[in-house]
Amino acid sequence: NPAPNPMPPPFRILCLGNEVLADDAFGWVAAEELRRRFPQMDVVFTTESGFQLLDYLCDIQILLVVDSIQTGNVPPGTLYVLRSSDIKTPFGTSPHYVGLLETIQLAKQLQHNFPENVIILAVEVVDCLTLGGEMLPAVKSTAGLVADLVGEFAQTWQPVSEGADRSCSQGLQKAIASVAAR
């Protein structure tokens, strides 16, 4: 495990999910692991969604979101690493449901002090609906990988000078390469 950075970078780790719904509890498990390993980092776990997330999205440079995803295309526990700019919001979204991506778009439009870099760490799950259900071991074990990746990112992230390219791509790529090499 990398040594914690003594001066944490200005980022927040936002873990989403519901601790009583089988695999959807992944966000809670990941948050607990991250808090244990990196007590100096800003780790938030919430069951909230939509507009209720706005307060968590502001006043930081980088936002790391930890969440579950259910595509059915890969084995449970597979970790996706995405940037919000890589994801297109589906056409025809409902005004009755506002998800993370719509909330990010709204924060940008409202010109809140919104992070320029949003990285989403999404873990493939199978069951997000069973109340009190067991989390699959393959899903649960991915919490350690997420914590490794966040730790490496914190070590490789470097503040940038005013006017420089503020992209976190290089630090993210270094973190992914370091964790993948293990």
C-alpha cells in the first residue's frame, strides 16, 4: 500500500449506494475501506441521488465517484474507470428521474464552483434490489482495488500552476498503470 500523502489533494471521494441492498452496498464498503486507509481524505458516503448530490459536487478540484453499475456484459467485480466527459447522457431523460450525470451537467450550467475533473469508478454488480441480500464476494473484494487506485492517484496527482492544463489524466493514467502492474 502506498504511504498516504501528508497533504491530501483537493479532491473528494463520493461513494454512492445503499448499505442494505445487496451489491448496491458496494459504495458503503468502499467508503469504509477508504476511510480506514486514508483518514485524512474527504470520503463521503451517501444514499442520496439527483439534485441532492449538488452540495457534494462543489468547492473541489477533482471528484472521484465510486458507484455500482449493472451492464450484464462483464463479470461481477469488474472495475470501470471513466471520466464524466466520456459518458453521454442518454437521449430522452425523464424529468422525474435525475441521476449523477444530469446533476453534473446542471452544476456546470449553474456555474457552481464545480470540479473540472470527475472520475467515476464503477463496479459491475448483479443484484442491487434485494433488501438485506448478501453482496457477491467478487464485488466486495473490488473495494481493495478501488482503495489502491485512489491511493495511487493521491500519490501521483500534482497541483498545477495557474493557467496550466488542469487535466488529471496523467496522474490517473499513472495510478491505473501502477495498480495494474501489481
